[in-house]
Amino acid sequence: MPIIFARVDDRLIHGQVVQAWLPELNADEVLISCPKGKTGELNEGLLRLSLPYEYELSILDAPSAVRYAASSKKRIFLLLESLEAFADLVKEGLQIKSVNIGGMHFKENAQKLAEHVFLDKQDKHWLKLIRDLGISVETRAVPNGVSISINEVLL
């Protein structure tokens, strides 16, 4: 499967993705997956403007994203707005070994894991599900950053 990296970041396309991750990974395309029926809620034009012209952009619902990634020949950087969206892909049959958490910003009753990662009860539920499926979860903001373990917040 051509997904070279999966990242959950509520900001979607921004400086860390464009300036650090995409060049480091030599990606061809950014694939954003949304829950079914929510793809129209994203401003595709604005997201396209945020991404340099040399990268393609696809925004698909979970079933379509899994099918697309399975048949694509491109090096895909998978980008998701939430852990729930990532779990939806896994439920649809996405075979992947790891996911990176880049940014999940402050919300009520959330525990701070890292500078830009706050986890509420629902996030912890999704992380446990993802971890229990054998998928590795890490929290680096940029490729050369330090990864922080999620294990202590999931006890």
C-alpha cells in the first residue's frame, strides 16, 4: 500500500506538514479522509491553496480513501482531523502499522500529553482501540522531534 505516513492533526495542512514532513518523506500526494458524509464540510479550495503545487490533494470518505490508497501508485501522506477518523479507516480495512499524532488542541476536560496534544475521554477510547489492534502510536511534531509515549495516559 502506498501510504508512507499517517498523521492525525486537527489543523490538517499547515507549516509542519508542508515544510517538514512532506519533503522528508518524499510524498507525492496528501490524502485527507473524513467520516462519510462530512467531506463537503472541508474547504477544499483553501486546503489546496495551503499545499504547494507539486503535491496532489485528495479528500475522500473512509471507504473511498481505503480503496483509493490500495490502488494508487503514488506515495501518499495520509492526514486525518481526528483519531475517530483514523479508526474509521481501520474499520474499513486500512492495513497500517503506525500513526503519528501531530496536533490535537485544547478542549474541556482534556489531559495534556505534549505541547500540542490534549486527549479527552473519547480520544483515549480511540487510542486504546488503535493500540489494541497492534498499531503503533507516536507523537512527534516534526520528523527530527522527540516522540512521547501515550502508554501512561491510557492506563
